[in-house]
Amino acid sequence: MRDHDAALDQAIREAAAILGDALVRLLFLDPANPQVDFPETESPHVTAG
């Protein structure tokens, strides 16, 4: 039997939470209200370069 690894268990729980959140966002995506995840895309001011 494998030894219990608390760090691995925590990492699995965190990955599952991230994947679950992503799945919910994909299933219930509201095109009229897009979600912004990254700080560099949060600004409404876009500069073309």
C-alpha cells in the first residue's frame, strides 16, 4: 500500500478545483458578460502597437 502523501493530496484537490471551475465556466458561459482572468486584459483601454 502506498504511503499517504499530504502534499500530493493537496495538489490533486487544487487541480480538481481549477478544472472544475473551468468546466463550469465552459458549460455556463454567458457571451454577453465575458469573464476576464488575466490582469493584462482587464483594462478597457487597449493600445495597438
